[in-house]
Amino acid sequence: MNKIITNPRELAVKTLVRTQNGAYSNLQVDSDLRHADLSSVDRRFYTSLVYGVLQHQLTFAYQIKPFLKRPDKTDDWVLVLLYTAMYQMQYMDRVPKRAIFDETIKVAKELGHDGIRRMVTGILHAMDRKGLPDLVEIKDPIERISVVSSVPEWLVDMLSQQLDVEKVASIFSTINQAPKQSIRVNTKVTDVATLKAELEDDGYDVHSSQVASEALIVESGSETLTNTLAFVDGKFTIQDESAMLPVESMTINPGDQILDACAAPGGKTTQIATRLSADQGGQITALDIHENKLKQIQANAKRLQVADVIKTEALDARKVDERFDDESFDQILVDAPCSGLGLIRRKPEIRYQKQPSDIDKLSQVQFEILNAMANKVKIGGQITYSTCTIVNQENIEVVQKFLQNHPNFQLQMTKTDLNLKPNRNEPDLRIYPDDYLSDGFYVSSLIRTK
């Protein structure tokens, strides 16, 4: 029988090690909290530790180097434990230093042996005496951005070749801020003003989004949003502002036949569905390669009261020829599988788990999916291509390759309800994490001309 953990610091170490080994932070946090026995205060403390260390891991790795005699021989969990102490020392002013030291040493003793306890004690006191390295002294600008923002150098270098270094620094200066909590109003059953007033009456601090017309930003409230009656009744869903833009850019008629080629978990599918009418024959076909993920789409559709216009099918989007005739759809959404590098603020571990080789592989898959859709949209119809990443290799370069292979398509100006970036020089829309403090996103609009 597994021990039920009651110490938030010990639980944070275990969660972080599992995340380093490939677990998704949000799923791992939820799972570990379910199997622990923590008070509400300790749960918040634990969550702060986990995400704080994930956000600053490379910074801590740089700062700890002078204090490690044998870094290659130090167990991963010991490093993580020390990182939790460093996070408390630098970012949690209300935690007394003595408590940080005593509790960290206690966990070292609990999880290791006496030698590790002595090593952890020595390192903590050495940090206290000598102070941590000054990051301002890092001369190389790429390395400095990498260490200060805790982002791998390869990613800083890649973006620096696509954007000016000031913009890169600005992007990464914001990614370790807490993400906003945004919701999409389900216009099938309510409207933005009505839901805003309802949530405010329930004690939530709510304001309108500057990014998406159907979005609301919820700053605080008395309970988790998913526990509210409004959520249960399908009046809203949890969705980032930027993630609403691909559908917002589509001009959808109530009777349209639409394909969502990479649909799970279904946020954009249900967003499209609010614009369709079953009475007028409108339908969205939602594809995903995994059958179990379709169940999540179906559950969301039922709660949001749009299941009557959604049809789900388990299919690899690259194989649409096996299932659909040419010119079957008025519009197609390709929200392609991607590296997710626009989501670093929300999923901080992504920056450590991805490699340049992943981007190369994903860009090929993205092109194959987009290429497979070319004949499935009607003449005059639109393919909307989007990703939640911010590197050209997965965005405009995929689109350009598609256009080279399909001269019967044209890239037109991507439009949004709130007219984002009206003076941009390119027709596609590129949202970076520092633009509106939302997720990074890419949206392009491809019109079939013949």
C-alpha cells in the first residue's frame, strides 16, 4: 500500500520528478492531490511549489552549480528538493528562512539517507552564506535570456532567427507569470453580458477580454468555476482567449457542413457548433485518431447543448480520402497537433520536454494533414489552419509549402471580431504570449479558388 503523503514539500518533490519523467504537470498535480492528505492551505502551497520550480528550473540549475561538488552524481530528486528550497527563498517572502531549511532537511531525511541529509544541509547553508550567482553577469544575450527566463537555449536561438532579440526577450519575460483564467461564453444558451452579471452575482471578479469577443476573464471567486451552476448548465466552457480565434476567424453559416480535422478535446468543435443549426442541416464532423478522446468531445457537446449538430468519427486526419468525397465540406478547421510552445505559461514543462527534432517531425505531420484536406473543401470554401505554437517551422512555413503544392488556394487576411493587429504586414495572425498575456497562437485562412 502506498503511503499517504501529508507533507506538501515531499509531495511536490515526487510530482516534479514524475513530471521530469514525462508526466503532464496539470494531470500529475490533480492525481497526486487526490492521493494525498493535505489541508487547503497546504494544497495551495504544494501547487505553488510545483509550478514555481517548473517555471524556473533552468535558472535554479544555473544557480546551484557552484554548490555541487559532483553534479553528475546527484540524484534527480535531491536536485528537485533543492530547487523547491531555492524557489521558496527567492519567491516566497512569507516563508521564514528557518522553516525553509528545517522542512527541506526533513524531506531529505525522509526520502534519502543521512549522507544526503548532510549534503542538503551543507548546500543550503552555503547558499545562505555566499549568495546565489548574479544572472546579470551572463555576457551572451542568448544564454542570459535562457537562464533568466528558464527556457532552453535552442528555443531562444530559434526564435531569435525569426524575430528581433527585443521581441524574444519580451516574450520570455512574460511566460513565467500566472496564466489568466478565461472562459468562453456559450452563445447557444446565454450571452456575454448576462453570464458576466450572473458570475459577478456569485462573487466572481469578471471582466471582458481584449482578445476574443465571446471570452470573459475571471480573476477570482469563492469556488472553482467548474463547480458553478452556470458551468453545469452549459453556459460556458474553460478555454483560453487565443484558442477562440481560429473559429472566430471563420464565417460560418447555420447550414454549413464543417470538418474539424483534429478535434479533441473539443473546445473549437463546440464553438463552431454554436453557430450551426440542425434545423437548417448544419453539421460539424469532428475527427480524432483516438476513440477515447471522442468521448470527451461528446460529453462537452452534451453539457453545452450542441450535440445535435456534432458527429464524431475516429480517423487519422491524413486518411480523409478513405472516408469523405471531394468537396464534402464548406469549411475545414485544421487545428494541427503541434509542439505547444505557445502554452508555456500554462504548461511550463513543455519547454523542457520538446526538442528541435520534435518540431521537424511535427511540421511534416502538419503538412500531411493540411495537404489531405485540399480536395475536401468546396471551391470558394475555407481551410483554417491553426496551432498553439509560435515558431515559423510549424506555422507559416507549413502554409507556404501547402500553397506551393496547391496554387488553387490563396492566403487571405485572417479576421477577428476585435480586429487584432490591424496594421500587421502579413495576412496570417500571429499571437505571441507577450501580446495580450494569453496563449501563443497562429491562425491562417486559406481560400480555395478553383
